[in-house]
Amino acid sequence: MKKALYLLLALTMVITLISACSSGNKGHREKPAPTQTAGNGTVAEAPKKVELKVFMTFPRFKDQFEQYFDQFKEKQLAEKNIDVTIQLEMPNADQAKQILQSRLSSGDSPDLFTLHANEIPTYYDAGYIADLTGQPFVSKLYEAVAETVKYDGKVAALPMESLSWGYLYNKTIFSDNGLTPPQTLDEMKAAAEKLQAAGVKPFLLAFQESWIPQLMMALTLGGTVSASHPDWIEKMNAGEASYADVRSVFDMIDLIMANGTDKPFETGNEAGSADFANGKAAMWIQGPWNAETILKVNPEMEFGVAPLPVSNQASDTMINLATSTSLALSPTSANKEVALDLLNYMLDDKDSSALFEELKFNPIATVHTYEVFPWVNEASEYVSQGKAYLDLKLPNGVTDETAKQLQSYYVKDATQDDVIAALDKVWQTAVKTK
């Protein structure tokens, strides 16, 4: 009897198990991946959806980057079956740094973001930048360009705008007035006087956006320090120097401000580019990164790039070498693999030349085969003569303070001593809090 009971229980368990398996108890089974029908009639897995947040300080190039990113999205879908959405944010230069720092400090970092190469140490030390040393794009970079984005022996960003820059000048106005780019302060004073006598404004002033007037300090300080005070930055960091030691930078700044266009605070970058393109001034303390904007207004304009004199020694007049904008990866990116794919696509063997040429950026890698522009060759000639210096690396916050102080200096709300004191203070604060 017991044996029969055991057989009955065993049979009941088997039947119950079979019934459970055949009943399709779907609550305990994984759902298959969504599928879609491929063009050949086969069933393929639906693409994985990924969203990237990209923060760039190139509002004037929004159309070009959106088009390039569309190419990337097509490539990802075709090659990796990933459907990428790119949330592109492009604030203007005056707001971008503050917005980015707010995002980073609050933990809302974009996957990829642009920054000046000089700011890499600050952002890297704060843990906001990932090490890119082993990425494919690195081997394509020109060696000198790669050095500008290295920190602590690591490649910390992808360079985008590698520049040989000084001030811009209107070649037609210079030729019509028998001028060549001045090589000393006295020559620049004489050129300004000659232009004024001919009814031509020597310098375009566009101070509505504070980053533009600070370019005067970038060039005068860079030239002065590189020529006459090579240990100045080291001494500043040690608290053993002052902007008073390089007060001569104001000689050129005063000359520019005294011979500039009217109402500069009503003129921003876009309007300034249009005014320069239309011949409203002979010179503009602005970089060749504005070439695309200028030539959009006047495609026939011929402009040059020349070093800004800082003394009456022609040997002190040098071109600035810099990587003004680089692209970094956040180490906290939730979609790091796709973000890295996009980062590397910026130097794609096949597609990046067309992008860089359209943006009128200098070639930065061996895969760039396009012909360079006349102003690039002009600036490069100074470099080949040894008349160039590497862009100065200033502590965090100094450039922003410079921008504000020079606006105040122009309207006489601040004296030279006020500017010097303010810049000394922000420098020392930055060094102490590093």
C-alpha cells in the first residue's frame, strides 16, 4: 500500500511539473529582445538606444557639427546597430565656462565637453577628465599638437583648434595705405597715426563679450613674459612676482583702446566680425578662429595674421602657439564606449578633413590632407623663423578676471594699479586653493 502511495505522489509531481512548463508561465521567463525585419527579409535585433550629451563652445559652428554628428549616428547604426541621439548644447563663450563648471560640480557632467587646453590641469586634478592616452586618435596627432593636450604624461583631451595666432589685419587697407605689419611699438604708433589721418579706424573694438578684450592681455602678456620675463609665471606661483613687473603690457593695450572704433560695448563677436569684414577698421585683436564668420560676411576679404608688438625690440614680436579648444571625456559618462567612438570620429581618417577644412581650423593630424589657408602660412612663417612662443598656462580664474578688469579699465572704472591688484589677488587665490 505504501509503495502504491509513493508511486501515486511521484506521478502527481511529474504531471504538475509538466503542466507548469507547458502552461507558458511567462511571468517567470525573460522576454526575447525586440526584433525588426531587415531589408533581406531576415529578422534582426532592434538597435540599442543611446543618448549622448555634448557640450561645445562653438555656437557659430552649430550647423557644421550637427551635420557631422548625423554622419556619426549613421555610422553607429550601420556598424554597431546603435541608435544614437546627441543632445548638443552650445552656449556662447561668455556663459559657457560658468555653465560647464556648474554642471561638473553638481554631478551633471556632459559625456563630452570642450575646454581650453590650458585648463586641462585644473579639470584633470578635479577628476572631471578621463585619460585618453590609449585612444586611436592619439597616434594621428602631430607631435607638437599632442604636447598641448598632455598633462602628467597623459593625453587628457582631443585637440581641435591648434593655432598660430596674433591680431588680424585687413590686407587691402594696409596695402592702400602703404603699410606692412608693424614689428615694434613705435612702428605700430606710426601706423595708427597714418590710418587715422586717412580716415581709417586703426583697431576694431568689440567689448560686449568680455572674452574678446582679454585677448589683448593674452597677446601682450604672452609676448612680454616670453621675451623678457621667462620665469615670471614660476615666480607668480611662488608669490614672488606681480603684474606690476609686466606693467609694460599696458603700452600696447592703451594704444589699441585710444585708436579703436566707437561704442565697443554695443558690439559683440558676430557684429565685430561683420564690421571687420566690411572694412570698418584695419586691425582686430582677434584670432583666426573667426575666419569662417568673417568670410561668411565677405567671402572676398583678404586678411592676414601678424604678431602683436610688445616693445621696441622687433625680436620680442612673436606669434602665439596654442590649442584654444579641446574635447574631453567625462570619466562618469554612462555611455563611455559610444562617447569614445564619437571622440575618435572627430579625427576620422575619411571624414574629418572635410569638417576641419569647412571650420577653417588648422590641420592637426596626419589624416588632414586639405590645403591650408593663406593666413595659416603667414603665421607659420614667423614660427619657422623662431618668432613664436607657447601660449601661457595661467591659473584657473585669471583669464575671467582679466576679461572683467579690461572692460572696467576701458571705461576708466579701474586704473592700471587696480587691474594689477585684482589680477595678483585672483592668481594667489587660485594657487592657494589648488
